[in-house]
Amino acid sequence: MISHVKGSFKIFDADIVTHDKDFATAEINLWVDVSSISTGDKKRDEHLQSADFFDVKEHKQIVFTSDRMGGAGSDGIHELWGNLTMKGITKNIKLEVEFGGMVKDPWGNEKAGFSVSGMLKRSEWGLNWNTAIESGGMMVSDDIEIQCEVELTNAGKKEMQIELDHAMPKRASL
């Protein structure tokens, strides 16, 4: 159409473990509750949950498991590779990760911030529904932009096990 529709998943969780503070050894396992999608329009959300799109009755979660994290390029962006599973289809994808830094909050908790982004073709996961619009073109683009702002808290383990900061709103945007 003529504008971008933004949506987010309100329920998700992740296990993130790294052995170095540069996060090159990070192991990431993320689970998203697909029924928690929210675009601000109840009828659109119901359609996204239907068999036309995510088919939440048959496929309750989106899962991402990391393979490897590349070192930062000259632009400071890391490449994060991993397997993304939606609707029972698994594909290896590349995401870009910008490390925002590490700080201690006022209560002594060590925190790390990241911006994660990427592009997907929804059709590669069987999300094919579309319809032509009167003025020409299709209603829904095949290109989906992923944007996540992530704040992690050191769980205090020797190997620096990280937990999502549950005090922050959980958000993984489409």
C-alpha cells in the first residue's frame, strides 16, 4: 500500500549466554508467542493470527537460534547469523547488531544494550496472503523489516549469562 504498518510481539523470552564481554561467543535462543502480535488494529491482528499468515492454531511460536556472531565491521555493525523458524519452516538468516555499550545501573546491575535489524521475505516462510489494490500493486509487501531494541542484564553467572531485562517493555517489532 502507501504506508508502513508497524507491529510488535508483546510476549517473548530469550536465553542469551556469552563467555566474553565482546559478545562474539554469544549463544542466543529466542521464543516469540505469535498470538501476542499487536499492530493497533484488532481485525488486522486477528487476520495476522489466521492461517493466511502466522496460523497460530498450528504454529504457536517463532523461534530464533543463533549460529555465530561476526566481529564488528568498520561501521561497528556485527553480523548475527542464526536459524529462524516460522510456520514450521526454518531458514538461516543474517541480522545486523549494533552494540550500544555496557553500564552499571544505579543498583549495581551490569547492563548491555543492542539494536538489532534485518530484512526478510515473508513468502520464504509461507506467509503468502496478499490482494491487489484498486490503484495497482499489492496490499502487503513481501519485504518485512525487523527492528529490536534490546537491553540485557548480567545474571551474575561466571560465564556471563544474560537475561532479558523484564523491567523493560518486551518488544520485537516486525
